[in-house]
Amino acid sequence: MSNTSHATRPTLFVTGAAAGIGRAVAEHFLRAGWFVGLYDVDEAGLQTLQQAWGAEQCITARLDVTSVNDWVMALAAFEQRTAGRLDVLFNNAGVAVTGPFEEAQLVRHHRLIDINLKGLVSGCHLAFPLLKRTPGSRVINMCSASALYGQPELGSYSATKAAVRSLTEALDIEWRRHCIRVVDVLPLFVNTAMVTDEVSRMKTVSTLGVRLGPQDVADAVWRLANTPPSRLAVHNLVGWQTKLFATLSKLSPGFMNRLVTARMAGY
């Protein structure tokens, strides 16, 4: 298929696309006829997706979001396939470190920051030229309910998500002059491998349960991708628990938010 054949098709670029939320989002858009760029460090997972959907529907490549060179090459190949069109950048790639802060190796905290925050900053910065050239484009950042109040035993993860929340706010203001909207999604615990293998050891998970699946987030991302820019909210809460906690955090005094957070975490 020629490059120009994609010029009239909406396009999506997804990081962390091989599994979990990223995969659910990618397949939701693929079913709707979008051309999707699928990027992850899990090359086997990407190959499975490309075999299922075909090269006419998607492009795949290994992308370590901490590597600027990986970003540059992935975006260049995507631009070539889409005739320079990028409607939605979904910054989804992320990892978690759980447990007492001081017990996790420092290198793990640093790696988390590199992936969750610096990788997202790189994506926004390097994708900007494509977004600027695409009318009505938008960035959707994967945030978290942990950005509402720092979570014990999830401190560095919460910190990166709070930073993502702030960056989203700032860029949405800055980039409106370029007709680019920047928004985020904030779910609570989602039934993914990251939660099952890492986050589920937290007492907060057993207290609240895991009540969201990847498709719940995919549905939210789909709505944000198709809502008129003027009607988009910057922060988008996913699930009734997240909405309840967000409301309570606004209404309750700071000491109460701290107390509730500590009790749920067993402190």
C-alpha cells in the first residue's frame, strides 16, 4: 500500500502495545479501521498482533521509550507509512515498583522514572511535529489514580504519575495554539500483568479489589480520541472508585485524605 493511501485514515501511535491496556486500546482502534503503530520492547507480542491484523492495518517496531534513538526511528517509519499523519499519540508504556521505598534497589526506582516520565516526555517532544501537522490531533497520557495522593509502597510510581498529570495540564495549555489537545486517563487498579505480578502485593489492592479491565481503559481512550476537541476534559477518571476518591479528595481536608490513604495501605 502506498504512503498516500493512509492519508485519509485516522492514525494511532501506541507505546506498550504488546499486552494489557496498550493491546486493548490498539485492537479497539484496529477494529474501527484506524491505522495503528504498535510499539513495545516485547517483540514477540508485537509479532502476534501484526500476524493477527496484517501489515495493511498496522506497523510494529521495538521501542524502548527510554531511548531517544528508538523514538526517532519509530516516528520516522510511522510518518512514512501515514503520509505524515498522527491523530492520536497514546503514551501508555509504564512499570511499577512496589514495597517499602528503601527496600527496592535504587536502580529500579531510576528505571521506573526513566520509563514512566522521561519516556513520555521524549514521546511528546519528538512527536510534536507530526501532531502539529495533523488537524485535531491529541495526546492521551496514561496517568493513574495514584496521582491523586501519593500511595505508600508505590511512592516512585505515584510520583511519576503526578508528574504526568502536571505535564498534561501544562502542555494542554501550551499546545492549544497549535490545535493539539493533551489529556490523560486516570484508572485505579486494572487487571493487567503489572498489577497481578507487582502491584497486587499491596494491602491497598486487597482492600479495594481490582474492578477494572484493560477494555474499560480502552473504551475511555476511544471516547477521548473521538470527542470534539472543545469538549475534552484534561483529566479523565476511569471507574466509579476513582471518581469517588477524586471527589472525596476535593471535599475532605488534607489530614483526612492522608489518614484514609494510610489506613487502606495498612499504615
